[in-house]
Amino acid sequence: MSDSEEESQDKQLKIVVVGDGASGKTSLATRFAQEAFGKQYKQTIGLDFFLKRISLPGNLNVTLQVWDIGGQTLGGKMLDKYVYGAHGVLLVYDITNYQSFENLEDWFSMVKKANEESDIQPVISLVGNKIDLEHMRTVKSDKHQRFCQENGLISQFVSAKTGDSRVVKADIVNYSQDTVARTVNPPRSSMCVVQ
């Protein structure tokens, strides 16, 4: 074993991908982990796993476990166990399917509930998928941004098909006590795109 191998650090992170069926969760996970896109839709039943190993500066090797949860599992008995202990959560919706956006409230509530007792509080990102179909968009960007801001989520727009993504500028917004007192859902630090 070389000195550089001895000094390397290994870490595992659990990333969970949730959202309605046909929103492109499996395609996103496949694009990320295998740098590929499957043209045929195959519904995920239950759960699929993907692994991706990356090296970060400082000789840190990270294995990302991507848990792709089937869209039909919302309300399922195992769902909270799949999400529990996640380091990161991607709330995915299809920008051409308004109902997939409307259902995010339920997915987000489930994620919060599943991690109430966890020592790890996940970083949560709202992902609008299928930006290659911008001409068919039914969910306006301002609705996406509002949901993000109200819930303290990171904002992303991507296309699993093309691999395109809009790099998100994160702005930390500190709310005064007066603002928080008047807010139904007081946000944590808000990290949303300023377009």
C-alpha cells in the first residue's frame, strides 16, 4: 500500500431521489451514475440503487449511493425507511406535467417526517426535469422558485436526456424575526436561483 493510498479518506453518502412516476428519476440517476440515457420508459417498482465513486480535493474518495424510489410508493409502508438517514434528497418533477409539481408537497412532507428522528438532516434540492422540452412547459419557473424559497430548498433545472443542467447560484437569505413570525412555513436559509 502506498503512502497516498494510506492517506486517502473514504466516505459514503446516501442520496435519495423521490417524486411522481414518469418524472425522470431513473433517467437522472442513470445519467449521473452511468453517463447514459435509456430511451424506453420502465417503471421503477419499489427501489433501485446506483453507485458512483468520485474523488474530491484533499484525497477524499466518496461513494454516492443513489436510491431511486418508485413514484407509486408514496404512502407505502417502507418509504420512510428508504428515506431515513439520507444525506441529500432530490425532489424531482417533470416541468411538462403540472400534477407532478402539485404532488411535491406530499413528497416533501414525507421526507421531513422520515428524517424527524435522524441525526442527519438531508440537503434537499428541488429538481425540475425535462428542460429539453421547454416548449411544452406547464410549470412556470416562478412557481418552482417560490416553492424553493418557501421551503429552503436548493433549486435545479436539468434534462436527464441531454445531460444539460442550469447551474444554480445559491444565495443565502437571512429572514428577520418579524418575517419568520408572519410566515406559515418559516424557511431555513433559502438557496434559490436568482434569474
